[in-house]
Amino acid sequence: MLNSNYIALIPLLPIITFLIIGLFGRRYFPKFSGILGTLSLLVAFVLSAFVAYQYFFEVGKVYGVYQKIIAMKYVWLQFSPNVAIDMGILLDPISVMMIVIVTFISLMVHIYSMGYMHGEPRYATYYAFLSLFTFSMLGLVLSTNIFQIYIFWELVGVSSFLLIGFYYEKPSAVAASKKAFIVTRFADLGFLIGILVLSYFSGTLDFQTLIQRLTTEGSYLSNIVSSSFLGASALTWGLLLVFAGGAGKSAMFPFHIWLPDAMEGPTPVSALIHAATMVVAGVYLVARLFPIFSNSCPGALDVVAYIGIFSSLLAAIIACTQTDIKRVLAYSTMSQIGFMMFALGVSGFYGEEGVGFMGSMFHLFTHSIFKALLFLGAGAVIHYVHSNEMKDMGGLRKLMPITHITFLLACLAIAGIPPFAGFFSKEEILLACWNSNKIIFGAAVLTAGLTAFYMFRLYFSIFWNKEYKTHGSHDDHHGEAPGSMLLPLIILAGLSVVAGFVPFSHLVTADGLRFETEFHLGFAIGPVLLATAAIFLAWYMYAKESLLPQKMADSFKSFYTAAYRKFYFDEIYLFITKKIIFNLIGRPAAWIDKNIFDGFMNLIASVTEFVSESVKSFQSGKVQDYAIYFFAGTLGFVLLFIYLWI
Amino acid sequence: MNEIGLTHILFISTALFFIGVYGFLTRKNLITMLMAIELILNSVNINFIAFNKYLYADKLDGLFFTIFIITIAAAEAAVAIAIIIHLYRSLKSIDVDDADIMKF
């Protein structure tokens, strides 16, 4: 049996590290805090790997079905005998998979940051924040309770805010962190309302009870389906609102605008939070509630699918035009998360129909590896070039051979070239789309082709294109990144090659049962050929310095500009918030506050002041004046007495 | 001539009382004001004695009160003079209008 004590250590180690580094490390051992954080994460990763091994191969399976195991449960707030907020640890295939991913990627980023953040004045603070984030993310994926997930959901939001705004001297970083926080807060409002709707109708906050009550026939299900609002049932509304929260965290349309700006944070943070772990929290949330989506409310699942494919295609188009390499990667992340979302959206629940769910989780797994690698590689390049712009790079393959090879492997993985990781997961997703919805399938193949194109545009622009112009002497001693940065790159590159061979359909499925996936050569060959063609196109356009890209951009002038400006979403949102909401709601509200509420209070104050001013001259400080008042008062009382009684 | 009655004595004490009040309200010298207070107290003493003699001749309560008030007046004069001396030390004046710092 699993021992709950050491499972609890997995999230507890990072929070303890956070407290130690945050309270003492910054003052007493700033240089050592990186090593401390890394060691603590190493222990957490080993424990997670051990738990995963035990779960998948020893205790998780009962009669061939992976069980949901509550390894620990502590009642935190008891509202009534049936409703309580618990803090606990839930182990099931997706949460076990997530803790391995989170601790692993976090460990890689910790190691990498020792080189990347070397010499940073707030080095210890950085590691404290990283530990806080890791704790929050682990708490999120292990939640047994929909309210617990909400608490940790906000905690990852805060850590993300702190880390995006890490370089707080830069106004753009401050703006980006605020934007990320506010946009996700809007989405989280939906999430909270969704939680309240679902828990009101099901009478519980616990995931297992919630899923059980809302998927089996009974009074709970019939109640929530029969009560409707604006033409949709309460169940649909609840699930859509929860999905809105997920869309905010996962940067799905229309909440996607924060992710590209979030790249203002340190690059390893982008790799950890905004590529591999936190942004897939939305996918994880939908996967967690997947039984309800799939069995009780297919309509909401269709919304997930269409939002996913739309975001995916949109992001892929924008990614083709961006010139900041981190922004290209950010849009690529958004596009790949869109893949995971619509894979869930088109998936069924039982047996082989659940291939979309499996593919989505598989893609989450492989994507977190190769996207972290891409970001860390980009970080190494930025570390060397001191710029995020493509035009400052080019020809780096000879100067940074290891970074070059690892980056190439990651690009091949994300483009879906066999036998790299992305090929297998993307193939499962495309298969799921083919089986359920041909429109989404078409768009997905197109997006996959675009992915290959923009990734190799990025690759050729960084490592080939023109010769790198060295400026001055600093390049002589500073070629390849230091060892602490190369080690994670090499490990991740190795995993990007082999991760696709993990038999996910045996381990992580919607209903816990294993199924066999067949490999259809005829089906796989189309997308692979398309990706290869896209790579050759990118090679043709970007491998040598040429005027071709500019000509292409000119011939699709308006479309190119629109895509380059991210289809004006930021401008539209700014227009809506600044012009419409501020003018129609904000200013009248401010006027009422200033003139009516404040005016009432000011009136009371000025009346009091006037009365006080007029009576204060009685307090002359002269004894004889007081004596006159005293005698006059006594006389008055005497006269009153005489008048009343005599 | 009629015998001197209660009314005559009450006239005296009332006159004495208002002379004292007038003096207290108009004099600016603190010592003089203290003297005016003594006048007021003495008018009260006269009242006590007079009522005791004319209304309750067989009792001594009025006398006792009078002696009591004389004692209190002596103590009060001691305290008042101490205050006045301190005022003089800090203000270099015993004019009552100068002691007006305790206001709003």
C-alpha cells in the first residue's frame, strides 16, 4: 500500500524550502539557496517517480482498472455533515502523471537557473518564488476537492504574477504581470461561479462524490439538468464557467492575451510556468471533470473542442509572423494547449472512444518536455545574444553546437516528425478528431503544418540564416552556455526523443481501463508529409538570408499586418475596457462616489464643524466668564423652580 | 422700635452674598476675588445662625455647620493662596485675565 506520509512530502518539501529561503536564505545564504532549492526538488522528484512506479505497476490497478486513491484527507472546514472543504491528496492516473511532470520540469528549471540567473542580485528570492510555484502546482494537481483546487489555482496565479514581474524595474514586466493577473482573475470569477453552481446542485465539493452524483441517474442529475437559465441547463452553465476558468489559466481564446506578455519574466520561468506546467492547469481541470463533461453534458464538451481548435489555429497563424523568439514560443504553447483542449473536446469516455482523452494527456506529457526544452534553449540563446529579436541572431549553430542540436530535436518533436515524442501524441489526437469531427480534423492538420513551419522558421532564423556578427571581445570567452544550463538541455533532448514510446493507452485513460492503439501507416503519412513540406518551405525561406520572407509578407500585406499585430485583440480589449467600461460604468460610478457618498459625509463633517466653531468662544479660559455662566445657570434654575412649583 | 427680626438678618446676608458675587465677577485681582468668596461664605454663615436662633432655638445644628464652614473656608484660603502663588511664579501676575491658557 502507498504510504501517505511520503506522498505528503512531495508538496510539502517545496513549501518548506520556500519558507527557509524566503525567510533566511536571502540574508544569510543567498548563494546556497539555489542548491538548497534544487536538492529539495530532487528529493521531491525521486519521491514522485517512486509514487508513480508504485501506482502504475503495483497498487493502482484493481481488476485491470486504475483506481482513484485518496492517499490523505484532512477536513479543513466543515460546513455541514455533507459539505466540507478538505485538504487531501488524490491519486489517479492524471494526477500521478502530473506530479512527475511538475517535479521533473521544475527540477530541470532549478538546475538551469543556477547558470542562467547567476549573478542576479535577487537570486535567493527567485528560488523562493520557484519553490512557492512548485508547491502550488503540486497542491493543485493532487487536490481531492474542487475548492482545494481553487485555492491552489489562485496560488499558482500569484506565483506566476510574482515571477512574471520578477524584473520589477522594467515597466513592461510590471505591466505584463498585472495583465496576466487581471485577465486570469476575470476567468477565475467564472470558475468560482461554476464551482458554486456545481456544488449547489450536487451538494458536495468532493471530486469523487461530485462526479459520481452528476454522472449517474438520480435526483441530483435530474435537478441540475432540469433547472435552466437562458436556454441552457445549470449543468451546462456550471461546466462552461469552470471551463472559462480553465481557459483563463490555459490562455485559450478569448483569455489568451496575457500569455505572450508573460514572456517578460525570466526565461526559465517561462519554461516552467508558461509552457510546461501552469498553463496546462486548464486542460488538467477539464480532464479532472471529464466524466461529467463526457457523460452528462456533451454540449459543453463541444464548446471546449471549438474553443480549443480556434485558439490553436489563431495562435499558429500569429506565431508565423512574430519576431521575438519567446513570443513565437508563447504562441506555439497556446496552439499546443489548444490541441490538448480539442482532443478532450472530441473524446469519448469508454474504451477506445477515449483516445482523445488519452491523446490529450499524452500530448500534455510530451509537450511539457519539448516545450520546456525549447524555452530553455531559447534562454541559452538569449543569454548569449542579449536580445529576444530574431534579427539579432542567425548563424549560431557553430557557436553553440549543443544548444543547436537540442533545439533541433525539440523542433522535430513539436513538428511531429517520427520517431520524436510529438509525433505519437499528435497522431493520437488527429486520430480522435478523424473519428468524431472532420472539420476539427481539417483545422488540426492545418495547424500541425503551421506548427512545423513556424518552429523551423524560428530554428533557421536563430541557427542558420546569416553569419553571426560578433561584437567585440566578449564572444571569445563566452560561447556555449555553462554546464548547469547544458545538462537540463541534454536530459530534456534525450527525453524528447524517447518520451513518445511511453505506452500511454495502457496507463492514462478516461475510464482507467487499458486499450490498444493501432498504428495506421496510411493515416500517419499525411500529416508527416505535410510537416516535412512545411519544414522544407521554412528551409527555403529562412535557411539563407533572402528577401523572400519580406516579399511574401508584402503580397499578403493586410493579413500579415493583422497577424503581426495579433489580430488586434489587445487593442479591442483596451477599447472595450478603457473606452466603454471606463466611460459608461467607471466614470459614473466614480462621480456618484465622489459627489453623493463623499458629499454626504462632507456635509455631516461641515455641519459639525460649523456648530463647533460657533460655540467654541464660550470656552474663553477666563475664570470669571465661567462664574457668570454658573451664576446665570443657577439663577435660571431657581427661576424655573419658582415658576413651576410656586 | 420693633425688635430686630429674622427678615432684617436675611436682608443683611442677602446683601452680603450679592456684594460677594459682584466682587467675584468684577475684580481682576485674584486676592480680591478670594476675599469676595469669603464674603459669600460668611453670608451663608449668617443665614445658618439666624435660622438656628429664630426657628430651632433648642438645637445646635446651625452652629455646628457654621463652625464647619469657617474651617473649610480657612483650608480653602490656604489652597487658593498656594494656587495664586504658583500662578504668580509662572505668569508674573495675579491678574485673573492673564490666566486664560486653558481654552479650546
